[in-house]
Amino acid sequence: MTDLLSRLKTETADCHHALERDMDIMRPTMSRSDYVDLLTRFRAFVAPWEAALRAALPADLQAFARAREKTALLDADLAHLGAPQPSDGLARDGAAHADGMPLSGLGACFGTMYVMEGSTLGGRFIGPAMAQRFDLRDRQGYAYFDPYGERTGSMWNAFKAEAAARVPADEYDAAVAAARATFDALQHWLPAPRPTVA
């Protein structure tokens, strides 16, 4: 039988590639205002998603989830970049996307966490790239993309071990469905509009 993490990686690969393609965060035309807008949109999604996840997880997984929360990092990044407070409309829209995540059962919870935690692996490259582009230092302004620093590998391995230990095989389908739904929600929510070229 295929293990959970292998299924998640294989069966969400198309969603993962589509999100990376549409975000195109490493594009040469990414401006500082584009970057601030992206972080603002992440913040509007991540904060309600983290709250919903906490509400769905059992008591013995609360500390595990809280150790991976990143809303405070987004707030610090945006403050460092001098970003204005997000509008109420943006916050409501982001919450609506986050609230659409299926979070019933451990399979669904770990499936959606797979997407959000997995992003830290790519973030180890994105964070330094944004730091260089926008003259940022000491993880200020890009901590969301590099939340764990040198602990990224160990945090990811700990997540994989917990997922493998906690999710029963009969919830693997739910985990994959939740992961795909999370990728889809992010794909529809994150990419900022760009001017069209005639």
C-alpha cells in the first residue's frame, strides 16, 4: 500500500505546479508593491485558516499546530515593509477562501497542513531571493517564507512523521482531497492581477 506522504506528493503534483506557475513569484518584474500585496493576501488567508485548523484538531495536536503558525510572522513582515492594514473586504474574502477548506477528521487536517507546511521547503529559496531583491536583512520582511531557518528540514521531517503516525489509511483519500482543495483555494486567491500586454 502506498504511504500517505507519497500519495500526497504524487496526487497533488499538478495542483502544486499550477500554483507555482500562476504565482510566478520569482519573475523579474516582481516589484516591492507586488511583494507586499502577495504577503497581504497570504495574511488574509493564513490567519483564518490557522484558526479553523486549531478548532478542528484534537487537544493533543494543538501544540504541534501552534508551533507551525505563521500569522505573527506575516504581521511582522508587513509591518517591517510599511504595509497598510488590509481592508475589511480583503480580510473577509480571504477568510471565505480559507473557510472553504475541508477540515473534518485527521486526514483532512493533515492534508491541508501538507500544503501549508510544504511551502516552507520552497520558501528557503524564495526568502533569500526576496531579501536580495528588496534589500532585506535578518529575516525581517521575509520571515514568512523562511520561518524555521536552519530547522526547516527537521520541522518538515517531524510533520511527515506525525502525519504518518496519526492518519489512518481509511482517511488517505480525505487527506488528498483536502490538499488538492487547499492548493486550488490558494491558486484562486493568491495571484495578483497583472496588466495585460496588447
